[in-house]
Amino acid sequence: MKDLLTGFEMTQEQALALIALGKDLKANPAKYAQALAGKSIVTLFEKQSLRTRVTFDIGIHKLGGHAVYLDQTNGAMGSREDVKDFLANISRWADCIVARVYDHETLVEMQEYATVPVINSLCDLYHPCQAMADFMTISQNYDDVSKVKLAYIGDGNNVTHSLFIAGAILGATVTAVCPIGHSPDAQIIQQAQDIATTTGATITVTNSLEDIKGYDVVYGDTWLSMGDDTPLAEIKAKLMPYQINQELLDMTGIKHILHCQPAHRGLDITSEVMDGPASLIFDQAENRMHIQNAIMLTLIN
């Protein structure tokens, strides 16, 4: 595995190794304090960020490495100079490139020309670092992730895709519960289901909350993605029945809650459950840093 663009690059053995390394990084930080000494990682951001930028920046520092942040002023590929030349230069200086971009094809082009590892920290189709942090968090609460039943609720998106991919690789049950017209990408679903045939995973899509009774974990995402100008009244009409709240937990028997944030309290999730005993949300946010460090260490070394 040279790069991490979609998650499909991983075998089950590699995914489990990343989770194990992430846990060890979290438990024994001093052991890894110089693991990236002398290494520089370029973090390229076309999109705004809180969790992604901070977790990579601080995480790299905790490993003794150096993070170089590029925004659209200094990192505008394809406008000031050709992407090929941009990557040829960066590859001569940096040991790894982390990119948060609008279009997945940008990452594909970066991978073509870069000679150092490229890590997708978010694009329109995939969010593999987030999904690996999610399953690391699950593995801290369940002995065998392959036996876990995870329900994603809301609009099918890049996070949903990556949960399907990681879940399929790890042998878990992942169901997306989406309003009609908001299902995930059919091709990605099929690719995940193809993997599931070899790992014993179950990958499904439904619009009925009745189908996730007896599940272990429920997962939410914002209804108001960055740049989305859909009127709030229209969003609420479609998605309010899929809000994560105590009534949902009581109806399904679900014991744990994940949410990749930003969360809009009172819309996609209530404060009662976000701050309640079922919530693993802030463990999940912290684990972004640890799993990302595990990914960087694995790819760079």
C-alpha cells in the first residue's frame, strides 16, 4: 500500500494492523515521539477544516515531524503551474502529501505524479481517515469489529462510502439508512459488497429505521455540508425523521453513537444523546489523530 486514496487499497490484515498501531500510538505516545524525526509532511487544503487540519498538524508534531500547511493561496495546483510540476517539486522536498480536496480526480492526478505517499484527508467521494478512526473507536468498545452492526443514518455521502469500504474489509455489518433520493453511490456500494463476499461482511442500504433494530452503533453526519445552499426547511422536511435522538436509541436498542462532526445540535443529533453516556463522539474525534499517525507511519516507512 503506497497511498491511501479510497480505502480499497487496504487488505483486512493491513486495516487491522493500522487500528492496532493507532491504539498503541494512543496508549504509548512516548514510544513514538521521534518516529517521524527529520520527516516533513505537506498538508494541502482546498477546503476549510477544523478536525482534519488540527489532528494532522498536532499529530505530526507528536511524532517529531514537521507539517507544512498549504492553502489555496500557495497550493493552487493547475493554475499557477501545472499539477505535474507542482507534484514534482513537492516530492523532492516532502516525505508525504496529505490532501483535502473538492474532487477525487485531483487526488488521482496527484498520485500519478507524486513520488511520495499521498493520503486522502477528504474528497467528494471518500473519507478513508475518518472511517478508520471510526472503526478504531468501535474496536476500543467491542472485542471483534467483524461482529459489530453499524448503522449510518442520513444523507449518503463520502463518509457513508468509506464506512462501507472499511466495514466490508473488516467483515462488519454496515447499513445506511437514507431518505429516498439520498442513497450512496451505487457503484461504490457494489464494490464494497463484492469485498463483503470474501470477508463475511454485510453491506446494505434501506430507508427504514425498523431495519436497524438490534444494531450496536448508530452514526450521524451533518445535514449541512460545506457549500450546500439547500434551504434548511427543505433539509429538515427530508431528514428530521432520521435525527439521532433518545427515541431512536430506545426503539432500536442501539448502545453507542458516533458522529464525524461538525454536528448541528437539534438537527442531525440532539444534545441529550451527544452529551450522554452512549456517545463516543469525542473519543472518535481524538482517534482521528492517532489513526492518521498510524497511516503516515505505515506509508512513509
